Amino acid sequence: MPLYTNLDRVERGLASLGIAPGDAIRPEQLFALDQWHYHGTEAIAAAAQTLGIGAASHVLDIGSGVGGPARYLAHTTGCRVTALELQAPLHEIAVDLTRRSGLAGRVTHLCGDALTFPLPAATYDAVVSWLAVLHIPDRPRLMARLAGVLRPGGGCYIEDLCSRRPFAPRDLADLRQVVCGVTVTPPEDYVRDLRDAGFADVVVTDLTGDWAPYAAERLAAWRQNRAAYARVHGEGAYTAQEAFYAVIARLYDSGSLGGLRIVGRKP
Ligand SMILES: C[S@@+](CC[C@H](N)C(=O)[O-])C[C@H]1O[C@@H](n2cnc3c(N)ncnc32)[C@H](O)[C@@H]1O
């Protein structure tokens, strides 16, 4: 997935705080660096509240990236988190950051594909996912797996991209090649996939009105802070991220791209 490049950016960000590779880290020092979705830790806190995640909960995080949401949940609620990430380089960074933050006792990182990785049935109290399902080619199968690993009464909380109207050919090419979005569908299709998998009380919230301006502001801020960012991370990392942010902002502008939160419960 070409969008997750320049993986030294977390370590470079830590270096700018005077933290060397291998040093201990306070979880808070990572929050500006390890949340690869909209609204950083606020988004994760909202999920914890909605699902009632607490110290007794065991949570599964799908597409956990470098582990930011998993560490935040464990650190702030005391829960246990199993964090599943496809890409080995991100998984390795996640393991290292979790160990250095002192959270390895509560956060377990697994490396594998959410569609096939063996997971125990009827085990987790909650399944969460931020901006990962769009990359996974078979959403009905994924939702059936998520329903299977939740204990009865457990909740599922997903934030993801969706489509609001068909993408123009050039936009579709960017969606596939730059965003690596393979399942970006209308919200109704998403709801259907959860219901077909056996989820009840499925509630979808349209986040486009919030995420579209967020993406535009993120791009503007990125361009404004070019010198500072390039100094810490290098010109190549600046340019790669700028290209990605610019495509996302344009796709929202086109009226085709949207964002949603979808929540359901296993009966
Ligand atoms: C935008 S990142 C979000 C990371 C994390 N959820 C966060 O919010 O910080 C999406 C992640 O999903 C992962 N991913 C994509 N397909 C996956 C799959 N089939 N199984 C597990 N993880 C996957 C990607 O490798 C990437 O790390």
C-alpha cells in the first residue's frame, strides 16, 4: 500500500522531542504521531464511550497500523487490546512502540490479514476499526468474521470512507491507486453487509460534513508547515504526504467521497 510510506516518520517525530530509538516513551508523547485517521485520540475516546469499553474489556482492532488506537484504548481505559495489522513493517513499529510505552502487558500485536488470520470465536467484547476496511477486498466476509469473533452482546464500531455518488474515471483511478480504496461503497451497502453478517441495531452516521473540511484544513496546514515538516521528516516524506492529502481533499470536493461511522451489536 503506497500510502504508508516514509515509515521512519514516527521515529523522526520522537527524535524531535529528544527521544532516541529504544528509549522509553510516555503514551501521550505518541498521540500526535500514531493516530492515522480523523480527529486523533478524540475519535478513539468516542468509540470507548459508545461501546462502554472498560478495564474488563477485550477489544479487537482491525487494521491497527502502528498501534495508536490500541495503545490509547489500553492506556485510557485499562482494557486489553488485540491489534491486527496486515503490513509487517507497520506491525514491527507497533510492537516496538507498545513495548517502549509500557503497554505490552495489555496490547498484543498480531501481523496478518483480517480476512484469514485465525482468531478465536465468540471472544471479544468489542471490535473496532479506523480507516482500514476500505482496503479490504471482501467486506461481507470480513463482517461475518467480526460477528463470529464477538461474544454475544459485543459491539462493533467502524469509521471508514464511503461513496456518495459514482466516482468520475480519474477520481476512481486515484481512489484505487493513491488511496488504495477497494471497498468504498454507498452507506446502504455497508449497512446491508453488517445486517447480513448478523449484526443488530446497526446505526450509520454520515461524517462527510465533518471530514471534508477536516481534509481541506489538513492539506492547507500541511502546505503552510512545509519547512518545519521537511526539516524533521525530509522533503520526500513531505511530498508523498502532500500528494495523498491533496487527492483526498479533491475526492471530497468532487462530491463522490464521504465518511461514515457504523456501529452494530451482536445479538
Ligand atoms: C489508514 S491505516 C489506519 C491505521 C489505524 N487504524 C489508525 O487509525 O491509526 C489502515 C491500516 O489498515 C491496514 N490493513 C489494510 N488491509 C488489511 C487487512 N486485510 N488486514 C489487516 N490490516 C489491514 C493497513 O496496512 C493500514 O495499516
